[in-house]
Amino acid sequence: MEPPMSGLKNKIVVLTGASRGIGAAAAREMAPDGPHFILCARTPEACADTKSAVEELGATAECHGFDVSDAAAAKAFVDGVVAAHGRIDVLINNAGMNVVGPVDEVTPDRFQAVLMGNVTGPYNLISAVLPSMLEHDSGSIINITSARAFMPDRFYAAYCASKAALLSMTQCLHFDLAETGVKIFALSPGFTQTDMVAEIYASPAFRAQALSPNQGQKPERPAKMLAWLAREAPADLAGKHCEIQFNDLTLRAGLEDF
């Protein structure tokens, strides 16, 4: 077994949902370590600003565009990265989507699209990247889930169901990987000021029943936790539901000042 990773210098880090929000903030947080980022969104052009930002901070980067819910596209992408770089050290499944509304408005097709993006997409990439990680007996996978996995609410059927499934899948895969050098983590970033949250709050029906007009913490806070998980890959947190709250975990990750 290879020794555990220490820092991210020269590591190959695949980051989906890298164009904005938590993904872009996490890339900026990790960039001073000097990794090589594989920045992913639906189009490579969408990641151009993130690429420029991380390169200014000391990382190298390239941009790729594909739909994570397309298994063939995900495998072709991963195969290309491994062919070019020899390995993938860290996979961060950050891309996600949401559809908010009552069941008479959220059609089965829209419901299925959320499951495809939030559950099948991460599984596609994990399935594609594991052969290389297992060959090297090393690597970290971080799935961005949500406390909504445990907090059902009005209008949230698709999102809550998808994040509960992603969390359960992560925990199951942890058992599958227990005898290997590959670790898998589930991170719930908490309520965060992202474009997706802004789109939710654009709904008058949602605003009318929201507990607060506050749209959450700045993306830099969960980004700091995500970067810490990527750097340290702490064995005691593998397979666990890591929530960003004011607790021991946030102290370990250095979030006490955020």
C-alpha cells in the first residue's frame, strides 16, 4: 500500500461543478498547494474563470465539459485523464442540481433528472475512476451530499431523495473499499450562498414558506472544509456523514474563525 497523501502538491484533482459556487471556491482554496486541477462543468468554457484564478494562486489546470449523468461520457473523460496523467488522486463529485416544487409541478422526468445528476452522475465517475485508484491502491473520493438527506421538507422531494441516496451510496462504497487504500467521504456543506440557492429563492412559493430570508454562508466556508478533506483524507471520517456545523469537525478543519 502506498503511503497516505500529504498535501496536494502535484496531485491530480478532478473537480466537477467547478465553474461557480462551492466548487470554484474550493479550487481557489486548494490552489496554493500546487495540484493539477481537472476542472469540469457542462462546457469547458464555463470553467475558464476558475482556471485563471487557480493558476494565479499556484496550481495548474485544464477544463473539460461533459454531462456526468452520461455514463459513456464520464468513462471517456476519466480514461482520457488517466491516459494523459497516469492516475487520478482525488475525485470531488461536487456537481449537482435541484428542482423545487409540489408533486403536481415536478414531473417524473424532472424528478428523474435530479436523481441522474445527483446520484447516477457521481456513481458514473466513481465507477470509471476506481480501476486506476485500485491499481495504485491510493486515492480519495469526496461526494457532496446534504443535510437534506435527513431533513425532508415541502417542495424538496427530488432533492432530498437524491441526497439521501448519495449519502447511502457513499456509506455502502466505504464498506466495499474498506480493505483498500482508497477512501470515500460524504460532505454536507450546509446552507450556502450559491446560484442554486438563489434560483430556489426566486420562487415566490418557496420564499413564502422559507424559515429565513437569509441565503446561507459564503461558499468559502464549506470550501475550506472540502479542501481540508482533500488534503488530509482522515481515515476516521471515511464513510461518515461530515456536516459543517460548529463542532469538533469544524475545529479540526480550521473553520472556527469562519
